[in-house]
Amino acid sequence: MKILKRTAGLTLLLLTAASLPLQADIHPRAVFAAASEDAFPEKSRVESARYPNFIVYEISASNPYDFPGYEVESEQTGAILLQFPSDSDFASGFYPMEDGSLLCSRSSVNRNDATFWRLYPDGTKTMTERPYQIVSRDTRGRFLVEQYKNPAVTEKQFPVQAENQRYGIVDEDFETILLPIEYGGPDRSDTKSGVAAHFFNGYIILQKGGKYGLLDYDLQVKLPFVYDSLQEGLHQVYDYQKGAEQGVFFAETGITCKKVTSQYKSAALLIVETQDGKQEQLVDRTGKVLFTCEHGNSGLRMAFDENGRVTLDGKPLEIPALSDMSLWAEPAILAARSAGLVPDALNQRFQAPATRREFCILAVQLISALHPELVPETQDTSADQATFWDYEMTGSDALAKRADAAAGLGIIAGRSDGSFDPFAPVTRQDAAVILVNTAKLLGAESNTEAARFADLMAASEYAQSAIQTVSSLQTSSGERLMGGSGDKFLPTQPYTIEQAISTMYRLYSIAS
């Protein structure tokens, strides 16, 4: 039985143990050579994927137990630049690159053999062989790769266990090792079954010397490799165990709550309980303690009701504000809350820069509030249905998946290499583009003269028209949907969460 799985731009076909034939001891050069038309007798050719400048066709395998073959065609000339014959022991992957080229990989199943081609729009190509395989790619063009500590032997099926896999990160030139290929995978059930680690919510859990640690997107150590267990939760909150100690780590602020166990996580809050069971605390996702409940003999317990409100012994609990907001933004944020425009996930950290993912969450929330029929009821999009190859990096919660819904609604197009780049701060010029596309979807039209910005030409060409349009939409009270600072728009500056919420509320007022 063949199973299709996608991971960060890579499409792999995996075979079950029952159907996988014994692995042949074939040198990769014998298989990786570009084949002629005769390599695919009686072939059935179907378009598999379309990338900038290239089209990939899947060629059906004559043997039902083989992976399919592939042909890569130049979109400009129609010439076939590369062919992979079908084979039971080799899987193929395709990665669009920022410079318009296409990286094609051919990897041996359960071995360290892999060959990589770089195809360029002008028809030229380069090839290199490396003793590791690609697992996933991040939005900086870096590749997470795996290497088997003990390479597979030909007389066994699936001889390699997950603990024998080693991971590292290499640059797109496949020469520069950014993280040595010496780390074990995270403490997750999917990794133990053979699926490797990847960035999730901007961080990656790895293992070194039998202990777990946490690296951020810059490959800096956020948690040292001293933990017996490290589990990812929502919004960069991690549960850990170190010896007899259990605790929670908040990656956004670097705060550690020791000797507690996480009982429940919501979009913005979690309840932690001391290990001795005598106290519960309500904590926001930055590690700030909002309320403490002493159990004593009362037996009082905090919980969340069906509406997501915190309760104490079944009664609603009044809690302090999750986070500070600027005085100028408070009226708009409170009004946006009342209108249902602020998801719990964004109901704090108001002065932090909004990420591209967070801005799209707000845009889709606005559309859903005014025209719910436009937004799919379920946000449980699988990776092979997603628009962006880095979809799985955006997180597993339903709100995170609205990034893909934003693409489906036509309000964001992503990067030139087909990625979404979810954790990059949204710039003012990109915010303008998303806002204008959202306004068009909602039927909002310009109702005042566009502002004149002295730095308009400093914006990217794709955003200049949107910057003018976004300033020509104003509320009934005379506020522009998005203005600037004096006579400048500051197109490349980041946009804070409170600015984003305030802007969405202004658009809500205009559109409704």
C-alpha cells in the first residue's frame, strides 16, 4: 500500500513494511542519471505540481510496489530537464528556491544516499551528492537533514530505528553546515515512528547526549540540553521534566515556572498546578500569573467552561487584564473585542510586532465576522491541501491554519518561493496590501483623497498602489484606514498587534 505524505515542500511516497521489497544494493549514480524517453515504457504522465518556471509530472510505475517516476519540464521552453525513473527504493522531492530555480532531490529509502539537482530557468543544472537526506525546509532556505547513525543493511526491512537517526541543518548550498548533524529528534510520538523534527511555532526540540533542549529560529539555544522530557504546547509554551522536577517554559519571555504541571491550555491562558497539588495558578502565555487559588480544604478548582471563560468552582472568575495596551489603542481594541474581531490568541502582547501569521488571523477573523459564508467552517486543512509549503510550521491550532484560508480568500499571496513565512514580522507595506485585498472582498471602496507620502517610492513596487488605496479609505469619523507618521508611510517598518487590531476595527466600521 502506498501512502502519500508531504513535509515542508517535500513529497515522499512511503511503503508499508508488508509491501516493501528487500532493498537493492544499488549505487545512486546508476539510478540518478537522467533517463531517456525509453525509461518510461507505456507511461502515464500526469501533472503533479507547478512551480515558478517549472512543471513536475508524475509518471506511473509499471510495478505497483514502486515509487512513481518524475519528469521536470521547463515552463518557458517545454523541454524536459530532468527525469527520475520509478523505483521501489528511491523517493523524490522538489523545492522552489528564491532565485527562481528548482531543487530536486532523489533519496534512498533508509540509507544515507541522496543526490540533489539545481535546475535554473535558463535550462542549466548542477548536481551534487551528499550522505544525508532532506527532512524539511524552513523559510530562510535552510534544510533540516537526517543521517542514519547506522546505515541500513540490504538483508533487513526497516532496520533503522528513530533513535539511530541524527539531525542537523545545512544551508541551501549543501556545503555550509549550520547545525552539526549530530542531534537526536524530539520527544514526540511521530518522531519515534520515523517522522523527523521540524520547526514548529518558530522553535525546534532536539536531543543531545540523551537530553532534550530547545533551539529558536536563529539556532540559538533557548533551553539547554538537560531535560528528560520536553513537549511543545500552544503558542510557544513548553512542558518539561528534569529529574523529579516538572515545569513550564514560556519561550516568548524566557520565563520558567518550576514545580508545576500544566493542566489545560487555551489560546491565551493555561492553568498550572503545583506538584504537591495544593495550589493552582492561572497564567497567561507569557508566564504572567493572573490569579492564584489555594486548595487547602476547600477543594476549589479552576477550569474553563464551554464558552472559554475561566471558572472557579463552577462560577465565572474575574481576572485582570492579560497585558498592557497603549492608551490611544484602548478604545479601538475594546470595541474590536465586543465585535468579535480579537481571537483569544491575540488578546495580549499588544505592543509586540505582529507576525504575518497573526495579521492574517485578524484579517480572516474580520471577514468571518461580517461575511461568515466566505470562510470555510473547518480550518483543519491537511498539509497536502495547503497553499504554502511551510504550512505545517504555522502551528497546529485552528487559528494558525487561517493563514491558508487567507490565501484561499485571495488576500495574501505569500513569498516568491511559495512559502508563507509565518513568523516574520508583517511590514507596513505588506499590511497595506492585505488590508486592501480584504477591503475589496468586503466591498469597501475609497471614499476620500489618497494621502501623499514622501517615501512612497521606498516601498516595493507591488505595494505602492495599495499604500495609496489604504489611505483613501476612511471611517465616518474621518480616520484613514491606515495613515503614516507625518508625511511618511514607513513601508518597511513592522506593525504592532495593537496597531493591527485598531486598523481591522476601522475596516470593520467602514465595511459595515
